[in-house]
Amino acid sequence: MTALLIGRCFTLAFCVGILLLQTSVTISAQPSGNYLVSIERIPLPNLGRVNAIVRDDLGFLWFGTVSGLCRYDGYEVRVFKNGSGMDSLQRMIMAVTKSSDGSLLLATWSGLWTFNIKTERFAPFLSNERIGISRIDALAEDSGGTVWIGARSGGLFRYDRSTQARKRYTTKEGLSDTRISALLIDHAGVLWIGTAFGGLNSLHPATSRITHYRHSSSNPASLPSNYIRCLYENNNNEIWIGTNDGVSILDPTTGSMRRSPLGGAGRVTTIARDPSGRMWIGKSTDGLFSYLNGAMSHFQPSIENTNTLSDALILKVYVDPISSNATRVLVWVGTLGGVVNKVMLTKSPFSNFMRNENPLLLGKGAVLAISEDRKGTVWVGLWGGGLYALMGVDGKYRRIAHYQHEPENQFSLPDSAVSAILEDRERVLWVGTKNGLAAMDEGRKKFVVYRHDENDSASIVGNSINEIYEDHSGSLWVCTDAGLSQLIRGGEKHQ
């Protein structure tokens, strides 16, 4: 084999796709389903902890905080404060629902209030009732206009907008506890009532029958805690229950309950589901979790990266009903620190293989080269990481071999910085590195190394290989930092 110097050439090649890494979010695992993630922080001027989020019919987002009501139009946040400086309790908003007339119903530390989004005015709601001065922690309204109101210490109240009928539920009516912390109306119209210390209750409005679900130390399938923080019904009509010590899932048809490992133990403050089927779990200490197709992702703040969550104290997750679909998900995340995080997940056409993650376990260095041989093996060259062989089955790849430079082994790669890969028509695998050219036989056992020799004009022109090309005649062309070499095949057959 001889080498003919043709001229000087410089080639710059990039290989993208195999290591597509989004740095806009710090997560323990890339969200499943090939979604790209971006996060924007929206600080609120009043610095109030965010307990509620809702979008109105005009497209504005409303944030209920402990320091007032905030409106976000996509550009700026405006704060609406209810009352004078002496009326701080009615500014402390715990829950917000959108009424059928377009107004907002606010649960505060000083009863219920409505907010007219057109006139931008507050008005007391049911001020003559006992709940008029009570702290309200939970709200729910059904399609028929029945409002369910959960008081901090006064029990559960029912108000019918059409008939103005009222009813109060306490332990005398069958509640396990009068400290109401969460409310949910399911698809069948059953009201689920979370309490602070009495576990979970279900109320059938037609019969007023109340059923209790409590923690039992002797039953591992029972609630992990009697303090219920949040409730959610998933697409299977199961009730997800966030407690002070993790998540439980209840099947209402059978009454069976199981504890979920999602998000782990600790205080679960909010649960939601997006149109792609991903479940979202927020915790008051551990950040945000998402779950899809058996894979869990964990979103946490990072001091070094401002494009992450603002803090790990999550109070509310709200899936945007307008901007979310199967390919794009927009989630608004309210935190204790008075910042709303805009989390956007966009479906990516790429399958991403992250460094040091199974099953590829790609090592250090950028990916500079990739090639597939006739047997279907994918060869990947890394800068400083050597040569990897990957085998794919049904679109899923795993690492089957790894080659690096070994100073004591003359048959190893000449360098671990691999910049070019080609299998020729004789099934010899050619590997270009930054310190020479290597040929691996079909058995993939050893390398034959070719380097530039100042005393041999027929040697390869340079050792830093940029590209390898085989033309129609079978000749190999090697582009180096020192020029272009043509490897002309002679009578020698390479194995």
C-alpha cells in the first residue's frame, strides 16, 4: 500500500443527535417521551407564596397568593389587593375557582370573595354566613352551580347558586374531621373531602352518605397519613391522594387503595396530569416530579443555572388548558418563594442518549463520528472517549464494546480521540484519530496503525485525521491536518 500526497485540506465535521443535551433544566433523568424542556421564572411583585393558579376565559393567568391576587398577561404581572392595609387576612388567598359567569371565586383567610375581572373589583360572597369570616382552604364547584366550601375549622359548606340553598356538614353529619384541606368533584359527581387530621371522606350528594378512609399502622395499603394535602382524578377515574407522607391511589369502584412510590415520602402539595398522560407531583421540600410510561423525572433548582426551578418548595402545579396538547405541554408551577415557573415540554424528533446513562454508558468527550457497518453495529467516536460499538434491537441500543488507546498495547487505537469512522467494501473498519489512522479487521479483534513517518514519503501525510472516504474504485481518501492522502490498494489483502 502506498500513499500519494494530493494537497492540503481542512475538514470540520460535527456529529449531532447522539448526545443532544438540554441544559435548560436540572433533572435526574431526561423526561420520557423525547421531550425538550425549558423553564422560565416569573417573579411576582408582591413576593407572596403561590397557592392557586387558573386561566380565565380571556386568556389571562391568575395567581392566588398570600399577599393578594396577581394577573399575568404574558408580559407583566399586576397585583390586585383586596381592602386596605388593615385587611390583610382577606388578601391571603388559599384557593381560586372560575365561576360560570367568568368571575373568580377566592378562598381567603377571611371568608369568600368574588373578583370581577372586567370591573376589577372585589365583593364579599356569603358574608352573612358563618363562613363569611372563616379561613377557607378549599373550593370546588360543579357544572350545576353548586359550590362546595372547605373551612379551616368550621367543616364543609354547600351552596346552591340557583336556589341559594345552604347546608353545613360537620362530624354530626358524618365527617371524620371538620378541618377541611382539599376538595375534588369526580366524574360521577361524588365529592372527595381531604381533612387535616381525619383522612379522606367521600360524600354522595344524592344520598348524603359519607365514607371514611384513614391511615392504619397495621394496613400498609391504607393512607400513609391522615393529613390530606391535595386530590386529583386521573383518566382511569382513580383518585390520587397527596398526603403529608406520600401519595396513595384509590379505586372508587372497588374501594381498594395502594400506596404509590412516585415522588417518595414527604409532604405532597399538588398533583396534576397533562394531555400526554404525564402525572405531575409537587412537594413542599423536594421539588417537582413527573411520571410517564414508567419513567420518573425530577426537577430541582440550581444555583449555577437560572433556567431551572426557582426553588424546591412547590405549592401548586397547573396544566395550561389552552397551550397543552399531546406534543407540547405547558405547566405553571407556583412556589413558596413567590415565583411562578413556566415549564414547557416540547416533543422532540430526536431520541437522546445521555452521557453516562444506561444502556449506552457513553464516556467523556464530544461525539465526533458515527457510522454503521454491514452487520448493523453502530460505531461512535468520542473526543478522548475512544470508540464505542452499539447494537440496536427494535430501535433500542446498548453498548457491546469499547476501545481506547492502551500505551502498552501496539494493537490498540493510536489515540482515544476518534474523529472519523468508515467500513470499506472489504469490511475493514477504518478509524481516524488525532494521532494516526487505524484499521480493524472483520473479526474486530485488533488494530493495525498507520502514522506519518518523516523518513518515508509513502507514509500517510499527517496523523490528525479529519475524514475518511471510499470512492467507487475502492480507493480510500484520508483528510488530515497536513493534507490529503490516497490509500491505493495493492496486492496485499487486509483482514
